[in-house]
Amino acid sequence: MNAVFSKELTNLFSEIVRENKTEPEWAEIEADDWFQRDNIIGGFDATENEFTFSIFVDEIEYWLQISLKDIAKYMSGEIIFADIRKAE
């Protein structure tokens, strides 16, 4: 399913970009709950080499996996949608 990025997620992506870390640097501090917001919990997963997030919309949990490269593309306006899936 495609979903438009929320302001909450956009702010989180801005924070990730401001950290100015490489994928190997994120992997060193891997934590699946590094970021905790009202409707989003997640962090960098070194096995997947991507950020993984649980996003809650109307009390339904969805999962998002996104690479550091795609976060940069989103921030530059190249990407406007995310592929999310309902949590299993």
C-alpha cells in the first residue's frame, strides 16, 4: 500500500539527515526503538541495512522499511509516497 508521508515522519527524516551518519555508522548504533514519537517507533536495522518503523494510524499498526538513500530522495522531493504494509 502506498501512503503519503506524514509531518511526523517528515520531521523524523529531517532528524535522521541532520545526524549526517553513514549506513555503517547507523549500523554501529543499531536500535529498533531509537526513534519514538506519538505514532511512530523505529530505528536502523543493520541486518536489513534500512530504517524500520512501526507507524500507527487509527490504532492500526503498519510497517515501513526505508533506506538512508530513499530518505534523502524524499527530503529532496524525488519521492512523495512510501510503501507500507499492515503489521503481521
